[in-house]
Amino acid sequence: MLSATAINAALVVVVVLMHHEVLVRLSARLAKMHERHHFRLVVAVLGVLLAHTAEVWVFAGAYFFMHHADTWGLLTGNFDGSFLDCIYFSFSTFTTVGYGDIEPIGELRFLTGIEGLTGLVLITWSASFLFVKMQRYWTGNESH
């Protein structure tokens, strides 16, 4: 249980730091852009989506590793053990959609819980970031 908790904590730290870095760099990039504000907002949305995709892949890597390690449990149901299935499961968990066709067993359940919570927080952080950028760039003045 202690090792699973350490892995979960490390994953959360990694994805939060990733997200912070993406938002800081994206914000700096948007400030330097001279394109129309609509284009800057599209760049912001695409940047946030890429960040979330990378974060999902980090969790998917952990699922793959933990599932195949015979120590922390496994994923069952409509799951063949492939990395692609781990990515699918991670996307549905990160976004809190949770289709239910893949089920975690054992200590792996804790990772799904923390991924859902982390995804919720990071998606909310992204929404706040995009809202602030929309307030700044969506002024109706095309010269900005």
C-alpha cells in the first residue's frame, strides 16, 4: 500500500508541475503573439488540450506499469492489457466520464480515484485560465 501511495503522489506532483509549466509558457507565448485575439484563443485551447493529453498519457503509463507488475492489482473487463487500453481507461478516468467497461482491482483503484480528482482540478484550472484569456483577448477590438 505504501508503494502505491508513493506512486500516486509522485504522479500527481508530475502532472501538476507539467500543467503549471504549460500554462506559464502558454501565457507567455500568447502575450508575445501579434495575431488576432480569436487566433490566440484557439492557440490557448489547443495548448490546454495538448497538456491534458500528455497528462493522461502519464497516468496511462502508470496503469500499464502497475497492471503488469503483479503487485498493485490489475485492470479487468473489456481490457486486453495493451497500452492503448490504458490510454483509453486513463482518458475516461481523468475526465471523470468513467464508462465502467474497465474495472480496477486491488490497490490500482486508488490511482483511479486520485486521477479522477486530479483531472477535475486540472480541467477546472484550465477553464479558469481560458476564462481569463478570453476576458483579456475577447474584447471585440480586433487590433489586440
